[in-house]
Amino acid sequence: MDDKEKSTVKVPPAGYVVLFLAIVVFSGLLAKHAGWNMFDFDTLNGKFGVIKSATNNFMGVGGVGARAGFMFALSLVPGVMLALGLMEIVEYYGGLKAAQKLLTPVLRPLMGIPGICCVALVSSLQSTDAGAGMTKNLRAAGDITNKELLIFSAFQFTAGGVIGNYLASGSALFSVMTVPIVTPLVVMLVMKLFGANMMRLFCHYFVKEED
């Protein structure tokens, strides 16, 4: 089914509502609003407790090798599972169909990907793991092609989790920055689009449509 056919798919009214809620949840817009942060992905994801030391979580400190890698990977599982569970709800109520219909005219010329990627795209700006899990599911379900997967992956790989990481790590430099705080973020987002379109150009000339 091509984009034109998908854009004519009937979307239930609930689909638009669920799509809006999904974008709000994964965007982090309400993260710092007390009483409303229950609609924030990171708040829902929560955090691990500590063991003995107030500075350590269940992973401890000083881990190395495969065991440290395993513990790190284990710490990612709740966030990925939560994201995929939320996506199942969004899909059930028609949210992905709404995204396909509304956002394909925007994302197709901008990056060469369909609108159904929008929730995964928004999620990837906050959490690289959640965005990657959603993208894998889109490909497995046949909602995006091999070329679209490569393009979308290039977008996510460039400055992964850009909003979350910038606000967390970059905040240490906010007091000495000589430009508005939003300027570096805009530059990174533009370069993410640039990277996606470089991959789009590469795919156009060197990658077959399917594996």
C-alpha cells in the first residue's frame, strides 16, 4: 500500500486523540509540570532504587566487562518494554493510522519517511532505546521499507536522544553560553535532518528497495 492509499484509510476519532496523547507523553512537554507529569514517559518509566549507598543504584559502581554491559542492558529493558506497550495501545485505537494520514505529507518531503514514524521520531528525541524499539517494530510489521529504515536510523543515530541529553548534560554549560540556549538544540536538530537526507541520497543511488 503506497502513501496515497494509506492517506485515504479511515481513521476513527479516537485515533487523533491517542496520537496527540502519545506525542505529549513521548515529547517530555509535561515532565516538569506537577500534577501533569503522569503524562510524561520518563516519569512513567520511573527509576531504580538504591542499595546501601545513597549514590549507587542496583548496578553498583566500578563494574567492567561483559557483566557491566549486561547490567546496563538490563537497566534499559523497562523503558523499551513500556514504550512498546504504549505503542500497542496507540495502534489499537488508530493512532498510527492518524499519524500516517496527517504527517506523511510533512515527513515524506522532509526526510523521505512516512508519517507513521512520527511517534517513534518524537520518542527518539527523548530516549534512543524507546525510539529504536519502535522503529524495529515498524519494520517488522512492514510499515516502513528497508530504505526508510536506513534513513530513519540515520536521523536517530545523529545526536541520539538529543533533547534529553542536551537538557541533562548540556545544562552545565548554560550559564556560560553566549548564544540563546535553544540555538545549539536547533543546530543539532538541523544536522539530524541533514544526516537523514545524506542517507536518503545514498539510498537513492546505491541501495535496492528491499533486502
